[in-house]
Amino acid sequence: MRRDTRHRMLLRAVSVAALAAAYMLVAWRVSRPDVVPPAGHLVEAFADLVGRGYQLPSAPGEEHHHHHHSSDQVETLVRGGVTLQASLAISAARVAFGLLVGLPLGILIGFFMGWSRRADDYLHPIFVLVRSVPPLALITYVMLWLGHSEAHRLIPIVYAVATTAVIPAYHGVRDVASKYVIAARALGARGRLLYLRVLLPAAAPAVLGGLRYSLAIAWMTAVGAEMLMAENGMGNLLVGGGMWASRTQTASDPAVIIVGILALAGAGWAMDALARATTARLTRWVRA
Amino acid sequence: MTAVRIRRAAFALILLAALYGVAAWIGQGRLPDRVWMGAHYVENVQLLPTFPSLFEEAGFLLESGILPASAAVSLLRVLAGLLLGSTVGILVGLATGRASRAESLADPWVSALRFTPALALLPLFVAWFGYGEISKVLLIASGVAVVTLLGAHQGVRSVPRVYLEAAASLGARGAFAFRKIVLPLAFPAIFASLRVAIALAWVTIVVAELIDARMPSLGYLLALSGAYPRVPTMLVSIGTVGLLVLVSDLLALLLHARATRWMGRAA
């Protein structure tokens, strides 16, 4: 058994090493650091973005003038005072806000539709319509109503989280809970007792399982909204103030983008691990 | 019973439309038509366009061929991305589900890609492949591939070992057992993941087209109507996207029901 685990870890390490080696080989053969930045550039871009070791090139006569890799995008970002950790924190805060508001909203709607057949009949068709609209397609329309503010970045995230949270809560109540509810009712449970002690725990695994989907959707929507219209956050770091047609064009630097993507993957993984741990803790009774 | 449900659904939708119509009618002349757009004011904005102006706009967009052409461009991108991504994803997922060696090899990359928001890859693809079709199709494909890979993997893994052992004791093994036992049993999970992937593909393409708004497409139409801003066009485009998402989801459900009919259960 232990030999098996060690074998797997070895294979994983081989896989990571092989792809890293292949990347470096490609970077070396192509030798176009502006397209495929070698590993050294990635490390430098990372160091610059966390705010260490970068000197603004406008200071002439600098003593340690070793060949520093600096591109337009890094320069633009550093000049603007953008750091990787601050951008990540801002995006994470937007994601957290979206979850904080969107999850209760979506879960309540899902519970309501799952609990009452009548509510389901009336609300489900409307929900299907609402769910079909990609949240970020609404961003400009929201902006017209609420002006250029934080609201039009947060509303699509809340919308995305809420619409994804409805379905697990709905199925949790409708499918999972019904047999427990029938049994509890037969034993005379009703009102608050029924809701708090039977319905909520029975639906919890499904609802918490949906949490992981909501998390992924929230990150995607946050990054997309920041790419479209925001002056900060990871999405803005990735596009470096370029791309979106109405802004001035900056030559984008793959080193910054790759560092940003890796940071996002790390943050997404960490939050998912947190969600899984929370789920395991809250639904310990399921396995018991 | 179903008649009651249909009647209630129709009632809810008609009520919603009527409420919107009344709100737009009351709002006419009362809602501000001067809107602050970040840098300047814009005049003559209909925040809540009335039904006649929406229908007029939809008629114009349809008649001039702008809307069908845009929808066709976006639809083709989604289809190309879905085809490429799901082929790769399902094949790799079947392999990782079946062989633990393949799983160990693929695992680091799958988990890295899985937690990357699909849209974050767009700037990288643009830097590598330029603006245009390749980066958009690849963007959709990478998101779709991850989702379908996980679905196929889970589907293969959820096949009860007893089935395989029973088949093996009857002499079925290797490719034959895979084709006759694993594939059919993994099919529902693969299809469920494909349904998620279709929704993801639409979200991705519309935003990718919004961010890189150059060619005629639904995202471009949205970006254009946002720049002027022209709310009727905006709402008609949003409605078109929603309709396409809805129709593709229904098609996927229908296919799913059809393909799993042999299981003898409601889809």
C-alpha cells in the first residue's frame, strides 16, 4: 500500500518535471522571451509583482544595473502601484462578497422552490430564463442604471453565485429530504422543529456540494468583470490595462499573465480546499 | 397535473412580461434619460425600453441580418470549442478513470487547470495566438475539456467493481469489457458534465467576445450597444444569448433522455 502511494507521487513528480522541462526546451528553442518567457523571466516577473527587486527604469545611473527583464506590462503595473498580492486580495474580497450575498439568496430561492410544489410551478420557468443569461452580459446594463461604481462588478458575481446555488438547494430539499420529512411528520414533527432539525440537515450535503461550483463560478465572473471594467483586481492585472478596446493598448507580457494565472489557480485551489474542509466538518454526521 | 403546471408556468411568464410592460410604460418620461458614463454624460438613454421599441429593434436587427450573422458566428465558435474540448476531455478522462498510472500523470495538470478561471487564459492565448478565432476556440475548448474530463473520470470510476468481476468471470475483459460495460455505465456522468460544459462554453464565448470586441458576434453587438449606449439593442442581444443558452440546454437534455432510454428511468 505504501509502495503504491510512493509510486503515484513519483509519477506525479515525473509528470510535472517533464512538462516543465518541455516548456523550458521550447522557450530555449524559440528564444522569443516576449512570446514564451523562460523560467527566469517568470521568477523576475513574480518578484517584480510582489514588489521586490524592481527598480523603475526612469532612474538613470543605477549602480546594480544587471540585465533586468522588464516589459511594458510589468512597468505599467508597477508604476500604477499594482502588486500581485493586493490584486489577489481585491479579487478574493469580490468573490467573498458574491458568496456572502449570493449564496443565502440562491439557497433561499432553491429551498422555497423545492419545498412548495406551487412555488416551483410558478417560479421555475422564470428561474430557467434568468439562469440562461450569462451574468457578465449584464454588466453594461447594470452600469447604465447604477453608474460607474463597484456595484456593476459585484452584481454579476452575486447573480452568478445565486443562480448556481439554487439548483443544489432545490434538489436537496425536493429529492433528498422528502422521505425524512414524511417520516418526521408521521412522528408529529412540524413547524420550526421540522425545518431546523430535519429539513436543513437533510439538504445540507447537497447544498454544500453546490458550494464548490459556486466558488468556481464566482472566481470566473470576478476575473471576467475585472478584465472588462475595473481598475484593480486580478483581471486587471492580467490584461494590464490593455485589450479592452476603449483603453490604451499595452503590449502584453506572457510572463505576467502566466504568473497571474498560477496565482489564480493557487487561490482557487486554496478556497476549494477550505470549502471541502468546511463541507466535511458540517456533514460529519452523514458518514456516522 | 401537467396541465396545471403548464398553466401556472404560462401565468408566471405572462405576469412577468406584463409587469415589465407596466414598469416601462410608467418609467417613460420619468426615468432619467441622461446617464453618467464614467467620463461623460449620455443623452437619450431609455433605461427601460417599452415593448414596441424592443420589437422594433428586434425587427430591425433581424431584417438587416445583423443578429442572425452575429448569432451564427458565436454559435460556430461554441460548437468548434465544444467539439475539440469534449473530444480531448472525454478521451483523457476515460484513460485516467481506467488506469491509475494515467491518473497520476495527469493529476497535477488537471488540478492546476481546474482551479484556473477559464477566462484568465484569454490574455495568454491572445499573446500566443493573436486576436481571432484560434484563441477563442481554444479558450472554450480548455474550459470544456476540464469539465468533461472530470465527468468521464468520475463516470468510469463509479462503475461497480462487481460488474467488472462478473464480466471477467464470464470471460469478458480488456477492450470488450470496456466497450460493453464501462462505457455505457459511464455515459450518464459524461453527458451530465457535457451539459455543464455547454453552459460554460456560452458564458466564456460571450465574455471573450466582449473583451476582444472586433468581429461581428453577439459579444460584439453587446459591446457596441454598450458603447453608444443603446438599451433596446443591448436587451435584444442579452435576450438572444439567453435564448441560445436555453435552446442548447434543452437539446442536451433531449439527447440525454434519448441516449439513456435503455436504462428505463426518467432522465
